Amino acid sequence: MTKGDMTTMTDKTETIRVLIVDDEERFREATKGMLERRGFTVTAVGDGLQAVDAVRANSFDVVVLDIKMPIMDGHAALAEIRKLQPALPVIMLTGHGTPQSMVSGLQGGVFDFLNKPCELELLTRTLRAAAARGGKPVSQEEALVHHVMVPLSSFSSIRRDRSVSDAVAVLLAAFSRPDNTPTVAESMHRSMLVMDEKGGVVGLLSMSEIMHGLQPAYMRAPIDTPMQNSIHLAPMRYRGLFTIMARDLHRISVEELMSDAPPVIDAKETLMAAVNMMQETGIRRCLVMDMGKPVGVIREHDLFFELSRILKIRGE
């Protein structure tokens, strides 16, 4: 076998067969030409009906499907393609898309969405990833809330009828766990869950709230009348006050200082639902519930770490 034969065989083995479906002829033909120069085998058609006929008559590794087209739009074409080849990877172009269009596409098993027009490098990477993974849609790959949450057992907790001095001891013990790195301790143990007598989560107690408990009672009292609002209450600063107030924390119950329990989210919800809830409430963590029972906490930086993981994968 000559070197030329080996090259031909390698090229043939690695060729990815792509069907491009778009009603804009200039975009369709330009994309076809650029992909062919990158080694792809490309068929290009102008509407959904032609796409369905092409899938019925030929074998493709990936379909690139525009959403808004005459005769048969992308969603209708996707449904017909799924009937013919359920595992065929489909990438949808969302130049005319809306969030609802993306939801419909995810439910139909779309591998990924790309804005139109898209960079050629991004398109080629996505085509290769779709062909390599055999059409597994992004909706099946994406983690759910319970996949990225921190289990409830990993958080410190205390009953609401215990004293704040007890809470300090619980947090200190959490920082001293042998398996903690400084980062884990810093991110997970700056607050604790407050439980009721039945094990339900009724609030949060943070270091900031414990510091609030160090202030004299008159400084902690809410200002709720115009007269109180007009009086400036200067904090005492004399040496020794910190020690006196710290020793008095055993007189204050956790319930007096705790904040409200975080909003709840179902364990099987999507990560985007968690993002939306945090943005709407301004709270950076949600209590995760499964079958009516608390099972974990998902925090803003849990979502951030998942975001960084996805970006790393997409950048490969």
C-alpha cells in the first residue's frame, strides 16, 4: 500500500457527512464550501421537506438545521427526522430563535444550538463533537440540581433552640475537619443550617449574624418608629466589651439571630431554574428538596464551577 493510498483511506475514515438545511442560499452555499475545504462531506438543501427526503435517502452523521424556513420549519423537520433516525445528531441554528424555540428543540433531542451566523471554528468543533458522541442531545448531558448540589450532610447544622455559643462551637468543629482544605472550609462553613425539632430546615445562621449578636441589644433592635430613626445610637468601643459580649452569647438563642431559610428548589429541576431563582430572590443558595424532604443545598459557586466545567469541555 502506497503512502497515497494510506492518506486516502485515512481521509475517508475521518470524513463526517453533514446535511445543511437553510433557506438562505448565500449562507447555505458559503457554509458548504468552507466545511468541504475542512474535509467534511456536505449536502445542502433549502427547506425542511427537502431535508426529510435527504435523510430518508442518504446516511448522514450530523444535520445542521435552521429554525425559520418556508414550507416546513426546523421544528417540524426535526420531528420528521427523529421518526426516520432517532439517534441522528441535529444542531439547530437560532438566528431567528427564541427561548421557547430552544425549549422545543431540547425536548425534541437537539444536540446543540448555535447562533446564526456562527464562527466556522465553533461550527466545526460542534460538528465533530456531535458525530463523536452519536447524537446524545445536550438536554441529556446537562446535569440537574441534584447532580451539582452539596449534600445536606456536608453542611453544619444546629437546632434553633440552641445558644449562639453552641453554634460557634459547631462552626469551629467544621473548620477543623481533617478532610477540609482551606477553600472548602471557607466556602462551606461560613454559615450553618438551622433545624427545627423535626429535622426541617427553618433558617440559616452565618458568621455575619453571629457578629451581629455581639452587639448590645439596643444596637440589634430594629428601627421601626420615626423617633427611633432620629436618634443616633453610638456603639460603645471600650476595651473589654468584645470579651464581655462573647461570653454572653450563651444567653442568646440561634432563633433570635438566624435569617430565613433559603428558597427551595426540587432536586430534579434544571440548573437554569436554579440560576433564575437566585437572580430573582438575590439569595445565593437554594435548599434542595426531594420527595418533600431536604437533601442538599445548591449555591451560586456550585453553578459557577459547573459553568467552568462546561466551558473547559467546549474549549477542547
